[in-house]
Amino acid sequence: MVVLFDACTVINMVHIDEGEFLLKQLRGLEFQVCKTVYDEISTNIFNKFKYTIPYPEKEKKEIDVKLNNIRSHIYNNQHYLDFCDDVKTATNYSKSNGEFHSTVLAAYINTFEKVFVHIYTDDRPALKEFLPFLSRNQIGSIGDSVDLLVLLYRHNEAFNRNDLKKYLSKLFAEYAGVIAELEKVMMSYEIPKLLVRNQKLRTKLAEIKKAIADLNVTSLRKIYLELPGDKASYGTLFELLKKYDDFFKKNITGEYLEKIKSYVKYVDSEPFYKWAN
Amino acid sequence: MTPAISSEEIYWAGFPSIKEQFEKLIKRSMRIPNSSLVLNWGEYGSGKTHAARYFGKDETLSQLAEEVNSAKPYFVFLTLPKGRSPINDLYTAIVDKIDIDYFRELFANDLEDLANYINTIDNNSYIQAVLKAIFQANVDSNLLKRYLYQSTSASENKSLSEQGIMRGIGSETDYSKIIAGLFSCITFQKKYFSTIIFWVDEFEDIAIMTKVNADKTNSFLREIIDNTPNNLLIFLNLTQSALFNIEDLGEYISEAVKSRIKTRINFEIPKREDTIEYIKELLSFYRVDPANAGRSELFPYEQDMLIALLNKLGNAALRSVNETLGLLLDIAEMDEISPITIDYYNEHEAEIIGNWKN
């Protein structure tokens, strides 16, 4: 089995890991990451600490050590990049990011090594974008961190049901904590007196509150990306939301949050199959 | 618009039945020994945090105590910690509020009785020793406070061994036992404090904790309740949020804690007439010329205008009503309009409510 990881999945695994428990299990999968993915990991893995006071130096050091372990899994043969144009045409995808290069690498490995390739990403649009190409061409499959945790649980004797529940709930907390904080910030936001006659700002604030209440992360991200376009109206709002930039960039959806929550419940109600030795 | 913080700005306006429910529970807790757990449930901006601030006011508590002829309650208000170690954070936040010198002075003449009482609190000589040290003046209070914060050195800890404190605080069970023991001591014989009111805000954030931390929070709460069988009234504020609904309660609050919930106070979306009464009362607290005869109690708002505005707002939480009226007041002030009539409101409705109503 060939496994490729996208940046967000590796970042999630590193953030929710306790000690090196998950990292050890991941090593067993003999996974690969593209150079672009590794660069994205290095750039973004510390974003969550950006506003943490005091800066968690100890955690940063631990993550640095884990990153060294990931570095040795970079796929060094750059020939796969020759497939870029073909995949771009086949998928109609225009960006040259980590998820695109992972798909290109999957196509390359599948073509020459004749194996099915599994990609794991938590970027929901990317998952939807590349699934048809990977599946229709029998190149491989694409899953997310939840699927990956289930796989690790099933393949490792040391990974028990409590661990699965724990790590799924930690994954949920990674996203839910930000949404809960965002909800509180927006609910307590007071429009500055100078802007009380600014209807656009009030409308936008109401849209944000509604998107949060509906757990519509896609709409929330869309609103956030629109804010810098009208600094006069939305400047103060944007300043508040900027702190959550990393969360918006993660490209998750409400449906994904529901999936994590339901999988936490499945651990007890409809346990995942694990062969009992 | 968030709840007022400054004590002199915290008033209770309207909603007499909710106020009465709290008063009854607090008075009962002051009079009888039983401990109980109460859930306060409502939407964002429905008044739960405000209720905590109002009932935490020294003036409010003294008044209630006077009515039942009891010592007043000892009030502890905390927001549920969201960090990686919520129990440690909870414990630290409670220790932050403990004024050792104040308690020592208060209990100076009761030390013998209190020490005998401590001997009955927990069959654990270590916890008993820590509790005794809190109240006895022969241990430096700063050293003891640092010990409670777990920031003493090994040699400092050694110096505490004379008091029977033979080890450092080592586990979450220690945290809950020390806090529970302290709560019991503070309310000893209901002499200086009749009960402890332990009010936790934003308890809905238990839904975003990892499972391990949520389990620990439940255990901590259960242990506090179990180890403080008397004179403890816990309020948990729970807000309906994007990630938490009352139907999900069972997912996050353990059976052991749920079974200890005695009452639920619902902060419902207010009816129109209740909101009008609330506005009347609230305005009365801010009148600079209350004796001005002939002026409406709703001044500067006119009643038909308020009805039209509330109809337009529909099922809005109290905070939204406050926000909208505040905005209307700001705009009217800019336009130098007073009183605020229905015609003025109609003219500016889009600006005030528009399509941002929530």
C-alpha cells in the first residue's frame, strides 16, 4: 500500500499526537509526502501558536523534532512533476499546491509501480476535486484524518478503542475550539459608535453569526475572504477575524465536523471492525 | 453588547419569575445544609452571565442573607477553562480567589472547633493537614499560597512537614479534595458564610474539550459535589451554541453529574410585554430626573414605537433588544431627536434593523 499525506493531515496528526504515539503508527504505513507538501507543513504547522501568550516554546521544540521525522519521508524523485500538465488537463485544476502535487505523484506511482495509492487530506474542496480523477482512473482513493485514524486503529494492536475515541475527539477539538471562540467573539462584538450607521457592517455581522450558528464553515470562509475588499466598512471586523486566518485556510466544512462527531459516537455504538488475534 | 461588569451598573430589571427562582434557591441553600446543582440554560445574550454578576454582588447577597437571617454566601465565579489542562486551571482559578489572611482573621477564635471539624471532613491526614495550615497562623500565608499553586521548592515543601504536610499536591483528586474541604471549612457551622455559591460560566465549552478533558471535568465536578455534601450551591451556565444543544447534554455531562442536577432555570426568549417591563425598569435605573412628572416611564422611547420595533425583531434574545435600542438611541442622539417616535423609527427602520436582524 502506498500512502501519501497532504499538509493539513500531517499538521493535524502532529497537533493531536501525545508523545509520539501517532507518529510511530504512521511510520508503519511507510508514507510519502511531496516536497511542496513538506514546505506547506513547515510554513503552517506553527500558525496555531501565533496568538498564544506566552509562546509555547516547549511544544514548538517537540514539533520540530517530529518534523525531522517527516522530512525523511519526502519523495525525492522529481520525475513525477512531468505528469503535472496531464493531471492539470484531466482535472481542470489550476493551482500548483500540495494537494495537486500529491495527486500528480499518485498518478505517477500508480502508472509505474502499478499500485493503488491512498491520499489523505482534510482539505474538503481538494478531496472533492480530485476524487473523481483518482477513482475513475483507478489510481487510488482519497480520505481524511478521520479515515486515517480508523486505519491506524485497525492495523495496530497497540491502538485501542479508547485511543481511537481520544484522537478523534482531539481532532474535533482542534476545529471546534476555534469555532466556539469565534462564536463568542462575534456574539460579543460591539459595533464602534462611529460606525453605527454602517448598515453593510451590520448585515455582514449577521451573516457571520448565521454561518457560525449553521456551522457553515464554507460560507464563513467566503465572507472572511470578502472582508478586505471593503476596508472602510469591514476593517474592524476583519481585524478581529484575522486571528483565525489559519482556521479559514484549512478549508474544512461543517459536514466534516459532523463526520468527526459521528465517528466518535460510532466507536461505541457501531464499533469499527478489528480482527481479534 | 456584553453584560455590565462594574458593580454599580449591575441591576436586575424585569423578569421577576427568573429572579425569584434564583432567590429561592440561594435562600434555601443559606438555610438548609443540602448541596445542589442547578443548570441555567439559554441563548447567547439571554442574561445568564448577567444573573451571575447580579447574584454575586455583595449588596444582593447581603440583602438575601438578611431576609433569611443567615450569614451571607461565599461567592465563587469562574469561566470554564478551555486550555490543555482544564482541571489544573479550574483549581488554580479557585486558589486565586482564596485570601488566606482574611480567612485566618475571620476564624481566629474558632480554630479549635474548626480543627476538630477538619478531622471529620476526610479520612485523609494529608488533606486535613493542608486545610488546617490554611487557617492556622503559624504557617507563612505566602508560602502556603505558593504551596497551593504548586510552585514551592522541595526544601520549602520540607519545611511544611512540621505541619503534617508530607508531600506536594500531586493529583487531580488532591485538587478536588482540597477545594471541597476548603468549601466545607468556609461554611463551618454556617457561622461566617452560610453557603458557597460556585458559579461556572460557559459550561457549554465542555463540548469542545477533548474526551479526556471532558471526562476529567465531569469527575472534578462530581468529586467536589460528593466531598462537599453540605452548603454548596453550584450553578452551571449553558448556552445554546453552534456546537452545543440542550439535547446533547447527555453526551457531555456524565450520568454521575447529571443525576445531581436538581433544577434547570430556562432563560427563555422573552414575551413582548415582559420585554417592555424590562425596558421600563432598566431605564428607571438611569434616570437623572426620576421625579419629572408626566413623562412616560419608557422615555425617550414611545410605547407604540417600542411595540413596532419588538414586533420587527421577533424572537430575539435580550442582548439583541439592548443592542437595537442602544443603536436607535445613538442615532437619535446624533440627529438630536427626543423623544423617539414611531415616525422617526419608521424612517430609520432599515438602518436600525434592516436585514441584519438576528
